[in-house]
Amino acid sequence: MFREVSVVEVREVLRLWLRKYSLHEVARMLALDRKTVRRYVQAAIHAGLDQRGDEDQLGDELLGAVVGEIRTGRPTGHGEGWQRLEGERAFIAERIGKQLHLIKIHELLVRRGVIVPYRTLHRFAVGELGFGRGRATVRLADGEPGTEVQVDFGRMGLVPDPRSERRRVAHGLVFTPVLSRHLFCWLTLEETTAAVIEGFEEAWTYYGGIFRVAIPDNLTPVVITADPIAPRFNVAFLEYAQARGFVIDPARVRRPTDKGRVERQVPYCRGSGFAGEDFTSFERAREWMIHWARDIAGERIHGTTGRRPREHFEQEEKAHLLPPPAFRYDLPVYASAKVARDRHIEVAKALYSVPGERIGAHVDVRADRELVRISLRGQLLKVHPRQPAGGRSSDPADLPEGVRAYAMRDTEHLRRAAAGHGEAIGTYAARLLEGPLPWTKMRQVYRLLGLVRRYGAGRVNTACERALALDVVDVTRIARMLERALEGVPEGQRAPRPTGRVVQLRFARSAIEFSLTRDGGPTTTTTEEAST
């Protein structure tokens, strides 16, 4: 196989020859072929080298003349096959751009009459066309101390799960400050927004402060829709970032160089920190990874910075962080709920009333530990105190006037409504609602108010006075008293029923005109006779 001899080796060949070593000895000492040694010595003699002189003859001009004469057939250091591939550069580059395998390109070249060894084609494609090489990148500056922390999520391994009593896959949420590289790894069994926020809260405690910019991967709990310019964030995590005062700058999709500081830390955490450990519980695994990150990984000499990450962080970054959280973050529940026919929505198995006639509408709900906020198209509708599962928060103002008292079991409202129609009616209603279970008598009070609307407040008040005098507390008796009082009064002479609405009839006739005889036929009484 052809091996190119360096200029240093050529100098050493000629230096040994000047010291009277034979060609065979020079070839043995330098592990070269004797013919190769002979060619270089002959070319040097032809260029003016004299074995009787000293080593000062081995200057750059002499060595250049020797190498130039020996490599006249290889001016670029490559053979004839390489030169043939140079003529097919555009063809090869186009096929590489189309993601063709190099062995297929070699076959296509043979069809075109370009027959070269595959190894030569491979060297040409790698050296001249960048085949198989990673895309060139640029090392970014570290930035200001305490400003940026890169975050990645990676699989660690199996740990015992205390809830299911079996082994589950644990993932690591890995944090790496851009400047000091003092990493932190938080284990979690879930990839939810709550789990990610819990990991961030633990990270701020670990570092003793908050970084101003977080550069996460495109985790679904953080980024709903990835976009290089305008990503759409998860509302819950965005609100968390606002509460803690840091900015989210997610990496682009399939661009690991955007978070290069943390990219290699995930396999490092898995291989050096997690692998090979026999954890007896999930909590023990968490404690170990925090200890490992702080006292083992944090005390090593970092290959890039040449410093201990923990010491580097404490000396140059910690003082520049935002203050640590004074209390644990209360993660709210975000939901979209439909207003039911009873004008309530269900959130976390609790009911909350919604004002207005919005039955069937979908409202946005934010429920934290204390309050439940209900909004519609960005407008706040109602704020309720948070209720436990099975609880209910109903504001009487959210219900229609006609059903409000019944829905809320407001017996006092019924007492006031009855007393407004007359003193005896109010007393009678109060007597009806007496007892340990007053709401069971609410329907009787509603019927009493219905009698007021039908017969008028004066007649009902009189009937209630008579019933109270006899100590008779029964709405059915009041209704019979009112009906019997009207039995002897002709229809036309009865007082009109109170109503707030006047209906103009087109025809007004006496009821006698519609009476029937015993045989079923109409009576022959005229209108004049009936009126007399």
C-alpha cells in the first residue's frame, strides 16, 4: 500500500546516510523499504548532496528539491485514481447530496467507465466532499455569570416505584449552567408539567438562586408547539416562569448544538452517576443523584474549563443569581369546562356557579390552592374559593330570580316575600317553616304565594287570619276556603284575578251561551234572556 513519507522522515534518511550508515541499515532503523531509501538518496545526490560534507547541507531548498523530484508523478500526493475522481467531482457530490450510499456511487462510477478502488473513492469523498463528517459548528461564548442554564431530559434507568410496588423507568431532568458547568440531576417518574416544575423548584434550591434564562429542550410540558422564532409555551409553565422571574429560550428542534453544554451531561449522569447503583427506593435514588452531582461530579476537573465546577460556580456565578424562592410554588389546575343546565361547572370533582345565561358555553378555568377563576374569551366572569372534591360553591346572584331561593334553600327569603303580601300571610308562612327541617316545607310556602297571585293578597290574608285563629296550619285548607268563598258568586261578578299582564280579548261572551241541555244540545236561551 502506498504510504507518503513526511519531510521529517526524508531528512532523517539523508542525515543517517551522511553518517555513513548503509542503505540497508537506514531502511531497518526507520522501518522503510530499501528501495524507497535508495530513491531519496539518489535524488539528494542529484540535487547536490555530498556525503563528505556535514549535515548543514540538509536545508529547506535541498529537501524541497528531493521531494519534488521523487513525487513528480504525484504532485498532489495522490495517484492516478484520485485524478480520475477529480474529473467526476460534480457527479459524486450530487449523489452524496441525494443521500446515496457510497457503495452505490462506486457502482455508478463503474458504469460510467471510471474504475477506481473503493478505498480511493472513500478517501476522496471524505477528504474533498466532507462525506461522513459532522456539520461544522461554532463554539458559543459562555455569556454573563449566573445568566443561562441549559436543561435536558433523559432516560436514566429502572428504580423501585413505591406506589405500584414494581420497578419503573426513571428520567433525569439535568441542569447545566453555561459558565461553570456545575450540573444538577433530578429524578422523576413522570414527564408532566407538575414534575418538570418540581424539578425546577429543586434546582433553584440546589443552586441557591434562580438563573435569568432557561434553555430547555422542546419538552411537551414546557413547549406545546416548537418554532425557531415563535414557540407556543405551555400556559402553566409560562405562568410559573413569570412567577419566578426567568425567561424561557427553548432550543430548536433537532439542534443539539443550541444546548451543547448540557447535551453530553445526560449520558454522563446516566453512566457515571446512575448506572451500577443498587437503589432500594426511589427516594434513595434521588438523594444519591443530588449527592453525586454536588460532591463527585462537582469536584472533578472539567475537561473544558479546567476547573472544579462546584468551586467555579460558587466563586463566579452564585452571587449573580436571582434570589431563591421564599415559598413553594402552588401549581394551578388549568381546564376548559362546559356550563351545565344548572349553571354550574365541574372542576376537580367540585361544582362552581357561573353568572349569566351561558348554558352550554365552554369557559376557561384556573384553580390554585385558594381560588378558582372562571373566564370566557379572556374576560374574568367569577372567582370562587377552592372547594374539595365533592364540594360546591354557588353564589345566589348567579341564579335566576325565580329559582334562587329554592335552589339555595333560602327560607328567610320566603318569609320576607310572604310578609310583603300581608301580616297574616307572613305569620302563616313562618308557621309553615317552623321545625328542624324547614326546607321540606318550602313547597307549601310556594303554593301559598301562588294563591296570592290567583286570588289576591286581601282574600288570602283574610283566610290566613281565620285559619290562624283556629290554629289550622295547612295550605290545602286555605285553598279550599278561598274556593268555597267564590262558589256562590257568578263568574261575571267575581273580582278579576290579579295579574300584571292585561290581555285584550277579541270576543267577550257570557258562559251561559256555552252551556248544554241534558240531551247534549245547546240551550235556546237568548243572550238577552241570559243577561236578565
